[in-house]
Amino acid sequence: MIEVIEIEPGRWRVKRNSSPVARSALPLPYVISDAMPPTEQVDGKFYESKAAFRAVGRALGLTEVGNEKPKSKVRATSQCEVQTARRQALKKAIERYKTGERPRGAADRAE
């Protein structure tokens, strides 16, 4: 049977089993550390700091995978020449249709 609870005078709601809010037993929020095991960079030196490791990589012109910013793509259809060519082709097709010219059907093309 469905159990209903009154949340305020005149307002009722179906009682549902709620799951507890995900909370950690730790008193502080999760912090990502800057420390890492000694790792060799391209310059031959070992680094234990993520910030220093990344700074050397950037200075040498390297791209860290996952941090690169992709360039925005320019659509070919957004170029002015393409738009005007498309408009002219449509205008020409409409004019040809208005003069009575009709495209041949698939059955006519097979002959």
C-alpha cells in the first residue's frame, strides 16, 4: 500500500525511501596534489611537481594530451562565395521549373 505523508497543512506527498547524500568522512574537500612520483621530461631532468613538469613541456612546445584546445572549425557553407553560389543555383532551378522544365524521372534515365 502507498504511504502518504503531510508535508504542510493541506499538502500531501507519497513517501519514498530516500538514499543518503553522498558524503565523505573526511572534514575537507578533495584536493588534487601537485606532488607526483619522479618523472623524466624530454630535457632529461626528473620532476616531482606537476606544475614544473607542465611548465617545462610548454616551454619546449609540447602539447599535453587532454589539455590541448582544438581550433574551431569553419564550415564551408558559411563562406560568402558558397552561400551566393547556392542562392544562384536555387534561383536558376526555380526559374527553370517555372518555365515548365521538369527533371526526368528514374525510369526515363534508364533508357
